[in-house]
Amino acid sequence: MFSSKKKHARYTATEPAYARNRRARFVMYGLTLIRWIKWPSLTSRDNVHSIVGAQRSTNARSEAAGLPRSVVRLRQPHRLMLNKKHRNATRLMEGESTYFSHALGQGSMQSSGWRYGLLGVVLFLLVGVGYAVPQWLTRFTIEQVQIISPLHYVAQKQVTAAVNPYLHVGFFRVNLSEIQHSIEKIPWVETASVTRRWPATLQISVTERVAIAVWNGGYLVSKKGELFKPDSIRSLSTTLPRLSGALSQAWFIMRQYQLISSILVKQNLTLTSFALLPSASWVMLLNNGIELRVDQNQTLKKITHFLELYPRLKPISEKIAYVDLRYPHGVAVGWKKLK
């Protein structure tokens, strides 16, 4: 399409001069309008396409007037190429291209500078807000911590010690979930809830564990079957039943304790101690002083059989030392030694 000998060849006059002049003026007016508006949303390529669209409209009017067409294809911003009918004729619009590149360059630089300036202002505001807001929020301090639930085993100073490390960040920034987890680490606490109360108060509600047994002399068993270790269990070791066994079988022992207790209560009997021996036998002490010995083969069925015999043994229960239920078809009764 371009000659290899002449880099910038003039095209032959295949269209009237007035048509070429009108096209040139139209392009110049369009470039002037672009330079005046300085649309920031349009790129240089968008401006070029708008010029091509305007040129196509000019060609349509030229066809309607019976004039030759000169369709423009822009492969470079400053070079105009004619259609197939005039492929061998080219033209370099030096004046137009200089103004074209200058207008687009200046408009692009000005619109880019405007956008960068606005972006800088936005970033400055975001940094300022990000620094000022946390400083402002710390001015709202927490002045009071209220415990709204009754406490029996949990000391108030334990709750205060668990909460204090989180109060320095202020009323709005304090992390309630972290305070909740810190309170729930107290051995006697089963669950806790923490809420804000305007303007400067935290309200704490605590649900304490209910201990049902002592485990291996150092732990307590909650009503949910959980093991926990408070600071001291001396006051409870004399009133709660004692469970013992391997720690790996703690859940199984506690479950069996609950099941057997629910059976014995029918005869107003309770367990004061409950142990699983290494020989896989249960040894349990009743509140009337009788010791029961039973294996793990049909344990609950044998306990039920003991309850059927108990009305006969009750009159002489003070003389009975133990009842052995490990036999498949009977029981063995051991008597206390006479003093």
C-alpha cells in the first residue's frame, strides 16, 4: 500500500478539491472540539474511532451528492489511507497529524493529571481517616464491668482478672469474643456471654458447671460428663461420689455411673464410690454401706437382678459387707466381721 522508495508519497487527485478541503476542515473542527472538551473518560483510541465515524458520515453525504468516496482506515494516528479504489494513492496529512497528536497528547496529559490529583486527594483522606478514627474510638473507655448472674463457685476476682487485659482499647474496639473465651477458661465456668451497655459498661453473664462426682481424687465431673480441675475440691470431696479408673476410659466410666445411678434410685440407693478395676470389674459402694461387685458382662441386667433381691436383704443390710454379682445364675453375699 505504501511505496518502498518513497516513504511519504502524495496521492493523486482523484476527488474534487472542495471535497478534500471540507474533509480536512471537518477533521480539524473535530480535533478542536476534543481539545476543548478534554473528555477524561475517552482514550486516544476512542478519539480516533470517533474521527473515523465522522469521516464515514462525510462519505455517505458525498455519495448522496454524486461525489467520489474516500473512506479512511487509520492504521496509525497520523496516517490516512484510502479505500481499495484508491489503494495506490496515499497522502500524509502533516499539518493535521501534528495538530492531531498535539491535541490528543495535551488532552491526555491534562486528563491524566486531573485523575492522578483526585486519586491523591482520596488516598490522603483515606489515610487520615484510617489514622484518626481508631484514635477517636479509644476515647470511649470502659468504666464499669457488671456481672449480672449469681456466682457460687466462681470468684469475682477471677472474672475481673480475665477481663482486664482487653479493656484498654475502649468501648467500641473491645473484642467481646476474646473476653468470652478468656472467662470460659475459668474451671468452674461452663458458658459466658458479654454485651456492651452504653455509654461505658460491659455486662457479663456466667453459667457455672454443676459437679456430680470427683474423679481420681483431683478432678470433678460436670453434669455434662466433662472433666475439670478447680483450684480446690476439699469442700466437695466429702459430699460428692468418687469415680476412679483409667483416664482413657473416663467417658465410658461416667456414662456407666449415670446409667447405674438411674437404676438404683428406684430403691432409694445412691453411689458413693464407683471404680473400674484393671481386671475389668466394677466395684461400687452404696450409701447404705454395701459394696457391689459386678463384671462388664450384662452389667445393667445384673444390677436390676440385685434390686429384685434387695427387699429380702434390706432388713439385714447392716450385716452385709458386699454382694458379688459376677456369677451368671446367682449372687454371693459377704458378711461383715463380728467385733
